[in-house]
Amino acid sequence: MTVTQVAKSRPGSVRSCEDGTARPLPDGRDQYTISEVVACTGLSAHTLRWYERIGLMPHIDRSHTGQRRFTNKDLDWLAFVGKLRLTGMPVADMVRYAELVRLGDHTRADRRELLEGTRVDVLRRIAELQDTLAVLDYKIDMYAERA
Amino acid sequence: MTVTQVAKSRPGSVRSCEDGTARPLPDGRDQYTISEVVACTGLSAHTLRWYERIGLMPHIDRSHTGQRRFTNKDLDWLAFVGKLRLTGMPVADMVRYAELVRLGDHTRADRRELLEGTRVDVLRRIAELQDTLAVLDYKIDMYAERA
DNA sequence: TGGTTGCTTGGAGTGTGCTCTAAGGTTCTA
DNA sequence: TAGAACCTTAGAGCACACTCCAAGCAACCA
């Protein structure tokens, strides 16, 4: 399945923002405006503010004029949230996970349990999709045969 | 990838309704009430009627009193739609596909193209999910290590 | 000094995919 | 023959995840 071979290499991190749509940010900095984060994550500014409002992000630092200043830690979190979003996990569940993180170290077991549940969902989704792929291949074959 | 090994075995068909949630229907029949279809597909009656209204299903036969009588062909179609739904394909696109089917044989190339596009989407989704799985495994490992 | 750009806020609006309601007709069981 | 269970319709309502709006402040350039 070529999945666990990744082992300990810290996947999907190391400040290249997200994937694909992302422009890399200047290294060695730890303060980004909302528009920089928009450029690098592909999320809209509206969405980023909304994430903060609903508690899916920790409270973001502000400049002396009240503007958001995102840190590298915030970007890491956004990258992880992006992954969870791909699994189809409802935003409410992600908020729950975020809350557990805020509550501190004694919630580690709960967090692990939550992620393991998500993991099972992901495996099921992959199986479903591979099943669907078989159906699609069958149909496409039918259309290809007597074109 | 163990996908094309299915080859020509007609996957996901042969009147066992859908998967999992489904009770099999009595064989050798070709007329089912909406509640029978509900029991076997797991879709709600509302959803089935809505599918017909928006053109995602062909017009369903009626009894002399106006009640729907689904055929085996309808059930096959619903099973296929169920697969497409799993891919995240928007309902509007499925309706488009249904229209092509209604329009007859000369739309076969279009239909094939549509399904091939969907196939690419599915492959991408699977890759994304496997990527996400790696991230989840990494995190779960972290929580497991120093419990 | 004025104009443009970029940011702030709370709250309203949007698109998708159902899901339910109301009002009424049909079929089955006792 | 009554009552329950099941079906019909058009249209309204809902949950989710954004997405946009209005009004206003702040920073910068000509």
C-alpha cells in the first residue's frame, strides 16, 4: 500500500505552505499578513477569519493596529486542517480537535482516539473509491469497445 | 494498484441492490414500490422523488393509481448513481450524464469522456487520501509514543 | 490632502443536497 | 366500514461550509 513506508519523515510540513496551489513564503520569518496566508494556502481571507471566529484556529496575534499576524505555527495548523478537510471530516469535529489541543496535554488520548477514528474513515473512503474506480473502468471499457 | 484486475466481471451489479445497508429484493420481479426501493438503497423516499424531479432518474413508471413502480433497470441506475455520488461528483454533472444517456447512442463518446474525467478525479482523491493517511499515521504515532 | 489599497468587524446571503410539510388520495387489515 | 399505513404533489425549510457586504480605520504614495 506504500503508506507506512513514510514512517518518521514528517510528511506535509516544513514551511512550503500547503501543496500545489501554494507559493512558498520567505523563510526565516514568523509573521505573515492575511493576504500572504491567502496567497500561500489558497483559502480566502473570509475563510481564514471565519476559521478563527468558530474556533478552528487559535486566536491569531494582532499588530498594534489590530491586523492579524499569522505565525509559522498557524501555517502548520492550517496545513493540517487542510488534510483533515480532504478526509471529509466535518468542520465541527475539527473544532473539537482544536479545542482538545487548547485544553493541553491531558487530552492527548482523546486526540489520538479522534485521529484514529478519522484514519478508519479514510481507509474506508479509499476502499470505496477503489471500488468505484472498478465500476468506472468497466463502463469506460464498454464505451471504448464498440465506439 | 489491484484495480484493473477486476477486468470484465461486471462489478457492483447483479441485483443485490446497493452495498452494505441493503436488504436484497425478491428475485424475478421487475416492479418495486418506493418503500421497497428505500429499504434496499438506503435512500429516502424524498430523495428518490427528488432524483426523478431533477432528471437524475428517467421518468419512473406509475401504477394505474399513479404510484411509482421502479424496475430492475432503475435499481441498476441508482446503484451506479450511488457510486458516482461517492466520488463527490456534483449532482448537476450526474444529471448531465443522465441526459446524455437519454439522448441516445450518439452521445457515447461524450459519456465516455465524462466518465474518464471522473476517473481522473477519483485517482486524485485516492492519492490525496493516502497522503492524508500518512499525516494521520505520523500524528497518531506521536500521540502513541510518549503516552 | 486626497486617493487607493488593505485591513477590521458582525451579520446577512449563497449554493448544494437533501429533508420536510401540507393537503389529499389509495390500499390493506380487522 | 373504519382506521392505519402508504402513496402523491409542489413548494418551503434546513445544515453545511463558506462567501459576501457595509461601514469604517490605517498605511502609503503623489
